[in-house]
Amino acid sequence: MMGSNLATRGERIRALLEAGLSEPQVEVIDESHLHIGHAGAREGKGHFRAHIVSSSFAGLRPLQRHQLVYRILNEMMQAEIHALNILALTPEEAKASNLQGA
């Protein structure tokens, strides 16, 4: 995994998701500043929002999509991420909801 001095947490989240999913479009938003004083923030962990479009989600229920994302980010979930808000869509779903390009 890339060291924290080489990239921001958001950049590392995006890189891991891009490496672990098929044809992904990933947008990661760091919302940690909105949670200053929150338990996770006091521990140094971040709060993030991820909008992900990938054909890897085809045939998966929402819970399964989230579990896939958590598996890909496992090490970061343990040590660096306190909260992750996930929007996980297939390319078809994104197109239908006008979210193409996440």
C-alpha cells in the first residue's frame, strides 16, 4: 500500500478502488472537517463519501456492493477510515440516474 506521505487518504482510497474494480469511475470526497471532535476524528481516522460506478456491481445487491468496497479498502478501514458513505452503481444505473462520471 502507498505510504501516507505519498498521497492523501482520499487519493489512496480512489487508487485502491480503481485497482480492485472493473472499469471504475470513482469520486472520493473527504468530509473529515465536518466531524471535528467526533470520536473517529479524535482517533485520527477520516470520514469520506465515495461515489463509485463500476460494472463489478452488476448482479449485486446494495449490501453486497458495500461489502465488496469494504474488502477492497480493508486495511484502510481498520486504521484510517472511521466512516465511509458509499454510492455504488453500475454504469447502466448511473446513466439512468444521470450520475455518469460519478
